[in-house]
Amino acid sequence: MKKFCTAINCMDGRVQRSVLEYMMERFDVPYVDTITAPGPNGVLSRQVDKGAVQAILNCVGVSVNKHNTVGIAVVGHYDCAGNPGDEAHQNADTRDAVRFLRAIYPERNIIGLYVNDQWIAEEIEVPTI
């Protein structure tokens, strides 16, 4: 029985509830492992801070290996202090981060989310290159 999915989300408290609710419904699970950092979509997209990337990957590893997570989302959002930029910037970073994670975890369903200025989580398209 599937029980867990994983959100790689910004630490910003304004986005937490909508992402949690979206993930539970999207993956039909009661539990969401939540990995938070300032602007994690930018961290995973640019991979400049190797320590921050590794910290996120270590947490994802726990979700994958211990909780058998059925899906993973990378989240960008409106008015992000940790990764400043408009929606196009957020979505570009999120798409790059999703592709990065898909290369590591090809057996998992990995999606991108954008939380808009109404604090509503929306799934974004992330085509395979």
C-alpha cells in the first residue's frame, strides 16, 4: 500500500499547506515527507552549493529507501526570498531540478509545482529533453 510522497519545498510558511494538500491528493497518500530549504528549486537547478544539494539528496534518499515514496515534487513559488525571480524564472529552475532528480531516480514519478500569488499549488509541465 502506498503511503508516502515527498515535497522538496521552500521553507516559506505561506506555501506549505497548499503543497501538502496538493501532494496528498495528487499521489493519493496520507503522508508527505517534507524537505525544506530556502529556494530548493534554485539549489537543485544550479547546483552551486554542493553541500546544500547533498543535504537535499540525503533527505530524498530517506524518503525513497525508508518510506518507498511514490512521488516527488520540486516546488517554486511566488515572492520567494531564497530564490528571487518571477514565475518564468521559478518554473525554469523547477524544470531543471525535476530533470536532475529524474536522472537520479528514474523509477519515481517526479513533478514540478508552482505556488502562485493566491497560494495555490499548480503542476507545471516538465518535458523530457
